[in-house]
Amino acid sequence: MVRTYERQGDRVRYYSVERSAWEEIPVSLVDWEATRKAEEEASKLEAALAEKKREAESASIAEEVDVDASIEIGPGLFLPDGVGLFVLEGRILRPLAPVGAEVKLDKGRLITQILLPIPIMPSRHRVQLPGARADFRISTAQPEFYMRTEDAREPDLELIRAKVRGKTREIEQINTIALTGDKFEKRNAVSIERWQLARGVYRLTISQSLEPGEYVLAEITPGEGMNLGVWDFGVDVPAPPQPSPKKK
């Protein structure tokens, strides 16, 4: 195995790893095409190893960042210490307070079940929030969210558009099959992307503009479903300016 070599006139001087010494051979005995290919493969392998090392170091840095330390999320703008969920509008960062949702039985579906000879229709529960509007309002269609978790876990958050039903906001329907006990959950979810900034700290972005209306961010627990502690907010995007009437 050759560690390095140098060409000197009609001779090639190389360092032999096996014999730990410099040796020489005539230039005519060297397969230069094979040597070139071997050097290219070595360069590719070296670059791949360097990239893997860089990725590992970046992941290690993210793990070592103190979850209780302030993190800069913009020029001169820092995420507050402590756990919680925050919404960013432009240069304004505000905390979102959690609220408790409640589960209500759909009485109309219950009456239909009673009238049937056998319980073949699934029962339905509605997960809802009191009030037709959230107190927390935002005026941008593409806000960003930041979350610190208490136990540095990776949260499975879902952005849900609520359906206003009278004086309540419905965020989920749970249908239960009477004969089997199987449950089916139905939510109007909006696609979000999650980015890890540090251990237990995440940035949430929205790939589409939010329409005016009522929304919640809810954490989903595998095998259990949606947690009833959610973060609610409303979007009040200003209407586009109306064109000026044409002069007659």
C-alpha cells in the first residue's frame, strides 16, 4: 500500500506502508490510469467522511445547548427562558396560554342510536372549546411558533382549524363503533413543519397562508390521541383594499 508518491524524471519515488520505507520504481511500470481512479475514489471517500463528521458535530452542538438558555431567533430577538409556546408576528413574540378542551356526547347521534333495533351506528363525541372566538388574535396569515418542552421531549404538534358551532369551537370528532369499540378521530389539520433549534426547543412553520378563522395547536400522544390541553388563537387577516370607483 502506498501512502504518498512523487515523480522524479523517469523514476517514481513512493512510501511503502508495508515496509515503512521510501522506494523507487521506473515510471513505465506505473499504471497511471488506475492511479488516477484510485485518487478520485479516495477524494470522494474523504469528502463523504468529512460531511458525516460535520453533521455529527452539528447534532452534538444542538444536544449540548442548554434548554434553559435564551436562543436568538432573529437579529436581537431572543426566545424567553422557560417552557411554553410562543407565536412570532414580524418582530413581535408573544406567549400562548394553554386552555382546556372538553368532550361532549353528540346527543343527536345518541337519539338515532336509541331508535335503531341494534347499535350499529357509531356514537360520536365532540372535542370543543367554549366560546366562538379565541381571546388571542393574530393578524398575519403565516405566523411562526416556538416551543420549549419541560422534559426536552420532541412534541408531535398538530395545527387544527376549529369549526364554530354556535357558542363553541369544535376541534375534533371521535366516532366509536359500538360493536367493536374501535375509535376514529376526525380533525381539520393544517400542514406544519417542525425544526429543532436545541434540545427540547422547536420552531414550527406553516407552508400555506392561514385563512381567517379559529385555530388550535394540539399535542398528539401516540396510542392515546389528542391531549385536551391545547393552545387556541384566531386569525384576523385584513381584507384586501377595494379598488377605487372609476370616475365618470
